[in-house]
Amino acid sequence: MDNDQNPLTGNSGEEKFQNKNEKKSMGEIHTIPARFHSGVAKTKGKSKKNLPLIIIGAVALMLVLGVLAAFMFQKIMGDKNTNIADENQNQAVLNQNTNIANQNGNTNANLNENTNSQNSNSNLNINSNQNQNSNLNTNSGTTLNTNTTIVNSRDTDRDDLTDAEEEAFGTEPNKPDTDSDRYSDGIEVGSGYNPDGVGKISEMTTIGEYINKTFNYKILYPLSWIAQATDQTNKEVLFTSSLAEFVEVLVANNPSSQTAKEWYLAQYPELDSQTVTSFETWKGKEGVIGIDGKTVYLATDDNIYIITYNYGTRTEASFRKTFEMMYESFEITQPSSTNSNTNISNTNISNVNTSNTNTGNVNS
């Protein structure tokens, strides 16, 4: 057994020494002046009392910071949402405008479709009327045609003579008054006067006169045209231009000795007599102009003379004024008389005298 170990406690001498030192140290703590003991106690007491306040302050600070953070987050997100909402609203307005534009486009398309439909119906009606009119044929070959919408061909100097007519008459296409007599070329042609000098239009070297002895008429026409009867009867004569436009003179029978107007209205009883236009030729012969504006009618007791301007399928008319000159110049002529004189020679018969012979009596 170690000598330093206490038999009762089992502690060694060193342990006892340490315990003593500890006790001594603890005893020394109790020897500190009382002012120091009170300061330590107070400090520890204050720390214990301020701890809840510190905790509460920290919590309050955290709440304030949290509120501020939430406020800032909400503001940031709110502005972003507002921008998104504004953008969506702008997009909605844009979409609405797009829809309006589409709606307008559809409306225009529908209006166009309706208009085309109306035009289609109108064309059908016009075609129906034309078909009905084309059935109004007479034995003389006349038809009722109201198509007057075709325009004249080029008239450079605007003197009422087209450039094609200026060439046919020999006048200036760039000078409205070729002979400078203060009357335009068109007025002179329509009145029967020479547009390129003095005198009558019949005296022009470019104008010829066609005489039909079978049906007793004569008519002026441009010499550059071809004048030809369609058969030996001379009932139909064509005057054809270089452009294939032509004027036709057709003769029909007039058994009732009607006037031109009476005969025309008899062919087309659906017409009102007030709509029929009359005219006089340069020689004072009265006639009527058909409602188509390209056919005229004149009459004698025996015949009806139908003069028609035909431009075929052309889209422009080049010889309206020439046609006017031709029917204005139309003249009925007197039939030519044939004198057949028979000379009978007289034969003188001489008388033969026979002398009588007297026989004397002989006396014996």
C-alpha cells in the first residue's frame, strides 16, 4: 500500500492536496470585496432580464424585414404582372383590330360578290331582250337592234370625221377645217358640201355616184369603196370600205303604199310612234331613222328603201358620218322611158285607065 493513500477515503496525498487547493481557490472567491460581488450579480441579472427583449426585438426586426421583403417582392411582381397585363391588353386590342380588319375584309368580299351577282342578272336580262329583238325579223331582212353603245374610232382633230373618213374624203386628219372656210369638215360633209374646197360634196374627186336603174335611185359613196350588187336583181347593193365595214341598200315591196314611218311601225308594233325619229334628205325626201341609229327607211308608192350601216364584230365604228352622207344624198329618180317609133311607108297606087274602043256599025 502506498503511504500517501488514505485508508479511509482511498484518496492519495496528491488528491488531498488538489482538493485543498480547490477549496482554497473557492475560499478566495468568497474573500472578494462585496462591491465586486454585487456588480457581478447585477450584471448577470440585467443580462437575464434583457434577453426576452432582445429576442422580441430580433423577432420584430425579422417581421419588419419580412414585411419589407414581401412588399418589395409584391411590388416587383405586381409591376411585372401589370406590364404583362398591359401587354396582354395590347395584344387583345391588336387581336380585336385584327378581327375588325378581317371583318371588313369579309364584308367587302361579300359586297363584291353581291354586286357581281346583280350584274350577272342584269346581263341575263339584256341577253334575253336581245334574243327577243332578234326574233323580230321581217321578210325584207330588217331587224330591230338597239345596240348603240359602240364608240367611234380615232378622230385626231375632233372635227366629227374619224381619221379613216379623213383618208376616204381626202381631208386633213390634223386640221378640223381643211379648206379654212370656218366650217368644220364634219359639218360640211353632213350638209353636202365639199370639206376640201368650194362647191357640193358630189363634185369632189373622191366621191362617186351609184345609180340603180332597176329600182330608180342614186346615192353618193366614197370612190375608194367597192360598190357591188349581190345578184342580178339589183335589190341589194353593198358599199364596202377597206376596213370591211359596209353600207347596204336593200329594196322591199310596199304593196300598201305606206309612208316610211307607217311601214316601220307596222314591222315593229311594240314601238311608240313618238320614239321614231324622222329626217329629210338633201332633196327633201322624208324618211325615218331606226332606234338602233344605224338603219334608215325611205318609201315610194311601190318600194321601201332600207339603208343600213354594218360594222360587224368591230369594237369601234369608223364611218358614221359617211353613212349619214350616204342616206342624206339618197335620191329617187324617174324611171327611164323607152320610145319605140314605127315608121310606115305609104305606097301610092297608080290607076290604070282602060280606053274603050267603039265599034262602028257598017252599013251595006
